[in-house]
Amino acid sequence: MSGGLSEQIVFDDFLKVDIRVGTVIEAEPYPEARKPAFKLRIDFGPEIGVKKTSAQVTKHYTCEGLVGKQVAAVVNFPPRQIGKFMSEVLTLGFPDEGGEVVLIEPGKPVPNGGRLY
């Protein structure tokens, strides 16, 4: 997902995308995935709760290293079937020089459920 600049949007378009911070509370291998991935359970605080997702982050992260890490995710997409697993949020990252995902993390601990602005 790289390339040129996307088309311009208005601020109201940005507000439609609900990006929140959560803490990974569980991570496990997802061997059934087509590409190497982990299954994650992320705590987004009392308003949103715990959501599950799959993430193709096996190059830079381990299951043990992900637990306790705060990450950013889009929480208002509809659930999406990923193989036999139902993903409820989209965890966000940027590609490194080799195209592998580097997760977005706050620079300091913040309360779970905080919205990006």
C-alpha cells in the first residue's frame, strides 16, 4: 500500500475514521493464515472493550514482545473474515524499507481507548 498521494479529503472524512489506542493483552501464532501472521486481542478500554484482529507483523515482533504493547487501530470498520478468524479492528503500521509492517505506537503510555486527533 504505497504509491503517490491519495486524493484530498475534507476534515469530516477524517473524523469518520475512528483510530484508537489499545494494549495487546494476548498474542498467538496464526498458522492457518496465507501469509505469516499473529492473532491479537487488544484492550481498548471500557467504552470499546477487547477486540480481536490478525496482523502480519511476524518479521519485527514476537507474540511475547507484543503483549503489553500499545498500538493504534481503526475500530469502526465492520468485522472482516480472515480465513477462519473474524477480525474486528485494523491494526495500523508503516512499511519498513523491505515492506514489512512496523506498528504505530504512542511515544509514551496513554489511556486505552484514546482517539487519534
